Amino acid sequence: MDKRLKKIHFIPALLLLAAALVLLSLFGREGEEGERVKNETDLRPRVVVSVVEKNKSWVNDFLYDLTKEEEAYEVIYHEPEKYTASWQEADLLSVIEEGACEYLILLPGARHGLEEILSAAGDQGIRVLLITKDAESFPGAAAYIEADYEAEGALIAQALIRAYEGQTCRIAVLRESQDSVISVLREKGFEKEIAGYENLTIADKSTGGGSLQTAISVMGDVIRNLGETGFDAVFACSGEDGLGAMRALESAGIRPGEECGLFSAGGKQDVEKAVIAGQYTASVRYEVSIGETVRGCLEALIGGAPAGSVRAFLVPVLFSGDTETEEGT
Amino acid sequence: MIRKLKTYLTGSVRRKLLAQIILVSVLPLIMIGIVYTVGSSIFVISGIQNNLRTEEGLVFAEMEERFGKAERLCRSLEENADVQDYLRRNFETKSERYSLELKAGGDLFSRVRDDEWIEGVYILGENGLMLQSGDKNFLTEDYQDFSWYRKTMASRGPCWYTAHKGSYIAGSVTEQVLTLCYPFRDAKSRKNIGVILADIDLAKFVSVLEGINFSEEGYYLLNSDNTIFYRTGSTAFLADYEQKIVKLLREHSAQIQNNKRSIVSIEEGNLMILVQKSSVTDWSILSHFFVLSNRYTVG
């Protein structure tokens, strides 16, 4: 066959191929999106907050205090997928590796892995604000916010000891969660403090969950299990659990603060209102809130304070019905 | 090139025959391809358009129901005899007021605990009473100088506020909050004696809407000026599309404004938008349909 003719046979084949390509392009690009554009670049320093506390209300208050004058920095809160120290460690190592922030506010879920996190952050030039009980054990952070949760538990225990001096008191303990370091330490401090008093006994321990809704339900169960006269006071590890206990007591016809002492190691606005209204015996709060304290430290670092020079202590104070004033430790 | 090809093909009978064969075999294929493509596109596009209308109707109905529910909740609080009594009281001491706030807060909590998308309900009385359904911290003890408070006190009906960060009243870091401010009228004196405020968590509000949404790109929510204040789906957005949508909205604002409760279709070039205006909030929901010469997307 003529070579030229052979070539011409390719023309219909090519035309068919082109038609097929056109058809494919019509149906093969279904749903394709246009070019996406990113939002305007934010030049403020990025601050990642890492807290694995299940108590959303506490975290909400903390973040609100931290962000209410946020213009100077951008706060990025990593809501935990799992409320565990191992999740926190993995999340932080990935944040650090990506260089996703310039500052890191860290309330560690556990001591384990903390040194590695601090070292990795240091290598990336990320300045860490560490909220901890023992700053000395973890050098390498840019700022330390020291909190002694055991002391908070002990402080509220002292209020209970005074309130029930010479009387028998069976205490229902409402802890926040087994996973909450803060709650565990507050409970530990409380128990240590009342250990020497024979008139004070623990009647029940339950997990309130750190939210109003769950605490109401759990305290309701406690009242049903122990009976209305089966306990004399409630100790809650957080303000949210305390408020839940207060509502459950009211529902059961028990007057909180009068017929049943109500104590908590964490305070908040409604808790203090309840103390003033005589429906809550006492609570512990910080002289300056944790959010405001952390904000002060962060601003100092952003303002140029050298790493390691910024330190603050969260001073727990008692808010009681007797005094309606604060007593420092 | 074409001339050379023409000369070559007409050079001999064999070549002429070859040219005829090509014509006879390829042309019908091309014609069928074109007819099929155009027909299918029209069929697919019209199908998508109908689906989109149906879906938008469903999303809209759900959204209307929720806006209506928030207003009904406020109205029921306004009509509640106990709450009327609370807001008429004068408090001698803070202790007395706080005691009532805690008690009534518990009742309020029970009313909204099942509606997760309602982040909080607050009642602020001219007598200083401050009730809330949750346990958040109030930002201040005095809200009377805030513009939303003054506006609501001066109004006879509900005022809706589009997405803003955090609550007007309580410490909250929720990224996108819709707020309903509802004047609380004294049933006896017929005067406004307080404000009921409902905060709606927009992410939770639209998450249920997205459950009946077949498109990943989702919907736009527009305020009464037809300005986009929320887009579902990704935070990034299709900038080119959006500029065209904004332009169309501006041009057809009167048409949208006058058509409440029915879907308005607007077409320009390859872009079609469907807009439906809420009779409760005066906001709109918008979905769009974009057809390029050789592709389509639905959003």
C-alpha cells in the first residue's frame, strides 16, 4: 500500500480519538472546584493552647479571658479528639514539627513526654508557657504559671473542717473526671487534709463530669443511693460539679448550704452568687483568674521579656459564706 | 496545509474515494457526539437544578422551623407568669436577687437542655435580674448602655443579629453566634421591662442542615441586605464564584426582597443562583449552580 495512503488512514483514527477526548472532558470533570483562595495573611503571632481538660465550661472561661483582648495575637485552640495525655503529646509534636505557632500555652495532661515536647519546641524556636505544679522539674519553658491544685483541695478541706468542728460529717465527693489532672490533685489535697479528723468520713465518690448537666444527674443518683440523710456535705472538685450538686439537692428538697454543706475547689460567677445567697458553703477561686494570668505572661513574652524570666503563681483564695471575702494561703 | 491535503485527496479516484469514506464514517460520529453531549448536559443540568430546588426547600424549611422555635421559646418565656413576676420584683439585697437568679436559672436550663444548637438563653430585667440557662460568667452587671439592649427595649418585636464571635452577654469563645433579642413586655403595664436574648451556635445550627445537603459546598446565608455572612462547608471559598454571586445579589435585591417564602432563580451567563428569604429573620439562604462550557459544579 502507498505509504502516504497509510498515513492518511490515521486521520479518522485521530479524529475519533479527539472526539472521545472531548466527550471524556465533558463528563470526567464533574464537580471539579475552581481555584480556592486563602484568607488574608494574618501577621500576628500564633498562640496554640493545649489543654486536655474535659470541663468545657472551665476551658471556655479560660479561653475567653485569654482572648478578650486578642488583637496582639491569634489564639488557636486545639479541641482534643481524645482527652488523654498521649493524644496531647502526639498532637503537640505534630504542631511543633509543622511550626504551626510561635507560642504554646500548655497545661500538660501528664508529666510523661513533657521533656520531649519542651525540647522539640525549643528546637523549633517555639516559646512555651507551661502551667505546672513543679516548674523546677521542667527547665526549657519560656514562662511558668505555677498552680498547686493539691493546695486548693487542702484549702477547701480546711473550710469544711472548720464548718463541722465537733460534729460528724459524711462527705459525698463529686470528682470531675478520672482523666482530669486538676480534679485528681484537688481530690488528693482534700483527702490528705481531712485524713487526721475522725469526725469526717467519705460516704461516696462519684464522677460529676465537669458539666452542669452531667453533675445534676450524677448527684441525683448519689442522693438516691445514699438517701437524703446518708450524707452531710458535698465536696465537688470543680465549680460546675458543685453547681450541678446544688441543683440536684434542691430538686430532692434538700436546702444546699443549710441542710447540706456544699464545698468546691473551683469557683465561678454562679458559685459565688450561690455563696452570697447562702446556698453554697464555700469555694476556692484564684486571686487573678488563670486566663488573665496566662494573658499577662504571654504579653510579657511578646513584649520582649527573656525566656525563663516570666513566672506567675495562681494564688488560691477561699470564698466563703461567713466572710464573703478572700483568705489567702 | 489544507490546500495541500485537498490537492492530495482530489489527485486520483482512489484518493477521492478515501475522502468520501472518511466523510461518511466520521461526520455522523461527530454529529451524534455533539447531540449526545448537548442533550445529556441539558438533562443533567435540569436534573441537578430540580434536585437543588428540592434540597434548598428542605434546608430552608428546617432553618425556618428553628428560627421560629427560637422566637416561640422567647415568647413562651415572656408569657410565663413566674417570669413576669420575677421581672416586676424589686430586690432589697443582692442575696435575694442571686437566690432567685439561681432558682430561675435552673428552670430555664430545663427548657433549653434538649436544643443543642441554642448555646444559651438569658433574661435581663430592668430591675437588675439576670437569668441564664447555663453557668457562664456574665461579662458585666449592667447591659443597659449596649446598643442591642437599647434597640430591643425600644422595639415591639424580635431583633435578629447575624454571625458574630462570642456572646453579647456571657464569656464565650464560640466562633459564630447568631443572636435573637426579644423585648420582654410586662403583661400588666404593656411596657418593655427587659430583654430575652437567645444565642445560637451557628456551627451546630447548620450542622443539621448539612445533614440533608447533597452538595459538599453547601449554602450561603445572607443578611437582610443580601450580604453573605456565612457559608457552609469549607472556610476557604470559591472567590470567583462569590464575586459573581455578590454582583447578582446586588442587581436583584428588590426582586429577592419582594419574594418571601418562594425560591427566586437568577441566571446570568453560566451562573444560576437560587435564593429564598426567611419570613422570620429576613435573612436568606442561597445555593448556586455554575455551568462552564465543558463542566458544571453545584454549590
